[in-house]
Amino acid sequence: MTAQLAIAWFLTFFPITISPGPANLLLSSTAAQVGTRRTLPLMWGIVAVFALQIAVIGLGIGQIVFRYPQLFTVFQILGAAYLFYLAYQFFRSSDLKQTAGDVKLGFREGAVLQFFNAKALTVPLIMYTQFLDPATSSQTQMVVLTVALAGLIMGSLLAWVVGGSLLQRLFQSEYGRRWQGKIFGVLLASVALWILLR
């Protein structure tokens, strides 16, 4: 990949990966509640499934999903339903005295969320169709693009985790913790509605 193409690639995918979405918002919300270290398993679940999705799209198997748009719709509905469930968990935690230990989200929850994140399937598809050169297409080019996107996603997710952890200081009091669950519950429910209505 030339330097010019690498810059174009970064300018295309940095805004997509850093912008608010279901995974970013959930990571920030969780980190604000339980801190960076306890949020990392959730992040690794998202990263693991996202890396798998990138590889599957790159191998061409993901074309099935795009050939049958109804599968895309099913993924959107299931993803939104899962976000509503997570929002409910945050609302529930706002009514409890010790919120820090109540919302337990780990590797499995991150993997499930990412599996049903239909928007994420379009990211590798855009990358491979726009940045893979069919004339010089090789395994090396595929690996470089895949690793670069996975690295950018990891960095973006980590930025949201750290940002959420910084918010944790705002929610130290019992009053703050109570409102935290309500605020993040509303945000997650809003993202779920946006997914269903767009």
C-alpha cells in the first residue's frame, strides 16, 4: 500500500471506527461504571468477533449476507433487541445501592453484541471493495488490510473505554451512580431505536 493510499484508508476508516455506535457507547458506559480493567473483557469480546467478521468478509463468505438482505434485517433486529436488554440492565442498576458490581458485562456479552452489529459488517466490505487492488491482489495485501483495520478498531474501542473511565470520577456519589445507570440506559435504548428506525 502506498503512503497516499494509506492516508486515504485512514481518513476513511478512522471516522467510522471512532464515531459513536453500539459497541463504543456500551464500552464507555461500562467503563464509567466499573472502570477500565473490568471493561477490558467486554472490549476483547467485541474485538474477537469483529476480527472474525473482517476475515470472513475478506474470504468472501460474507457475500451471502449481502446477497440476502433479509439476513441483514434479522441481524439489525436482534442487535437492537440485545441493546434494549443491556439498557434495561443499566436502568435496573440505577435503582440499586451498589451499581459498580451490578452490571456484569464480559467477553461473552461483547461477542454477542458484535455478532449482531449489522453496521459492522459493512466496514470490511467497504474496505475490501475500495482498497483491495484486484490487479495485484494477494494474500499479503489481504492480511495487511485485515490487521490494519483490526488495529484501528482496537485503538478506537480503547479510546472509548478510557474516556468512560474518566467519567467514573463524576459518578462517585450514590446520587451520581443512580443517575449514571439512567443516563447510559437511555443512551443505549436510543441507539437501539435508531437501529430499528433508520
